[in-house]
Amino acid sequence: MVGKKMKYNPGHFQPNVWQRITKIISSNRIGSAYLFSGPEGTGKEAAALAFSAALNCQGNEIICGSCSSCVRFSSLQHEHLHVIIPLPRKKANFDKDTDVLSIIGDDNTALLTDLLQKKGTDPFQKINIPRAKRILINSIRELRKKLYLKSVDSGYKMVLIFDAHCLSDGDGASANALLKLLEEPPKKTTVILVTDHKLMLLSTIQSRCQQIDFPPISHDIVSTYLTDRGIHSGEAEFYANLADGNIHKARFLADRTVAEILKTMKDQVEAVVNSNGDGWRSYINNMSRMVRSDPNNFKFHLFLLQTWFQQSVRFRQNISSPLAQNGFGEALKTFTTSYPQANLTTANSVIETTIASIDRNFYMPLTLTNMLIDIQHYLKGKA
């Protein structure tokens, strides 16, 4: 069990995955590279941190939580721990010897430091830095220098690469640099790549990793997690139902009242469904501004639109819906009756594509226009 400081029990959140990891540790056959993949918010980063702590624990348990090594891992201050994440570039031009902190600038360095500290106390904290869309080649270069300095006497050097799919952004130089490291890893060094988008990684990188897949976290576990954080049990059930096994979405939802969530969802549905020229123009302008100023809020709004379509499918199939339980039963009935042939699953895919376009630098007004047109198309039941 993880110590109190790490505030995370991987055996609780992902019991089957953690059982596999503990077998790896007990067998003492530790691989040089692992790929933790699965849907967003399934505890992959937290499990990677726990695995790293376990391989360096000096106690008599898998993770004792109290030895000097576990204490240092709990604050992400262990000398064997190296965390790599996507970073922005303040400097447009730099050479191979420029240190990473100089490239990202003082403001981003301060933000990175703050987020790492929060990650140490809360393994579910996501490290997101504005305009960070790629893992810098210099991050990999610096890593290689550190790893080859000297071998460790006990434990393992641990390299955790979060959002590892960002290695492939741009010309893929970072991915190729990492590939060289994976081909000839230093002794007693383990690399864990963590990603929500495994297929975006080079196949040559995937093939050099032992792959561990993470399923969505169960509804009951998400609900319990929220109540443990002080959320009322009824609200926790509502948030857990909407989050659909995604702990990040559950936390994001829990920062808002149920009434606020339902109103935002209602506004999104009305704006998208009503094919009014002025209304669409206003929607496109507002959402385009939002994606520039607050990308996470943009994703949240579209997530709620997706949720409406998903819950409409459940309502159509006579499956219990948290929206119907919160006063939206008549609205769902009216919607499903008005669009009896709607292809809601495909409409959801269109929204997912729109969300993904943020990371691809698409022209958002055009992307949103296409989304609205496509949703109208699928609401009419067209293929």
C-alpha cells in the first residue's frame, strides 16, 4: 500500500493492473521499458509513480511509504526519478546544448515547478503547461547525459515520460532520440511511457516496450474517491456517472455545481441543435475565443455536449440516466422523439474530432462550422 504522503493506492484504483505490476516486481524480472496506455483519467501516471517508488523502496513491503526512498518519491524529489513532459518553447532557436529551462523561460519554469510539487502530493494532478504540444529534443538529450553518468548501487533509475505521444510531434526527432536510448538502455534503468494515444507512438518504440493497458476506473471507485474528497454522496454519484471511468473528468466536474453543469449542457445543446444563422455565428465566435483563452473549458463544454448525446442513447434504450434523475427526463424524451432516426454515436465522433483538433492547430472557426453542419446531418439520421 502506498504511504500517506502519496495519497494513492494503485491496488484500489486499478486492482488487476497493479496485481500484474506486483508480480513483475516480485519476480525480480524488471524490464527496461514499459508502455502504460489506456483512456484518459485511468490512473496511468499515478501507477507509474507507484511502480517507480516500489522498485526503489527500502522497506519490507511493495511500497512501505515510510523509508527515506519512499518519502523522496512521494514529493518527486528522488535522485533516481526523471520526469519528462511536453514543454513550450520561449526560445525559437536553440542549439543542442541549450538547457531546457532556458528554452521554456522563467514563467514556464515557475509553473512547471509548482505543478510538479502538486503532483507529488496528488498523483492525479495533471501537468498541463499552456502551448506545450511536444516533448523537446533537448529534454531527451539532457536525460541521456544524466542516465549515463553513473550506475546505481541499489534500486532503479526511473524515467517517466508523460503524454508520450507528444514525442512524435513535428519531425519526430525526440522519438528517434528516445529510440536510441531504448535500444541500448543503461543498466538498472527503466523507462515508462504513459499515453492516452498509443497509436500515435512510433511502432518501433511500441515494440521495445512491455505494454500494460489500463481500463476505465469503475464507477463505484470514482464515486468513493469523490466522497472521500468531501463531495456529497448524491453529487458524487452524478459526477461519477458523467465521468464514465475518467478520474480527471470527475475532478473537473466536481469543481462545479450540478446546476451549473446542467445549465451549460442545456446551452450547448440548444446552440448546436437550433440551426439558426445568427445563433451559430455567436456560438462559433464564443467557442473560438474560449479555445484560445481556456482550452480546458472549451473541452469541458464539448464534453457536456457529448454527454447529452450519450445519455440520449441510454434514455432511448430505457437505461437509467443521471440526467433524467436530475429533472431532464422530459427534455431527453422531447429530444429523442424529435430526432427518432438520429445517428448520435457518429455525432459524438464528430465532437471528439473537434476536441482533438485543438492539438493540431486547426483553424477553429472552420472546424466548429464543420462540426455544426455534420451534427445536423447526423441528427436527421443520415449515414
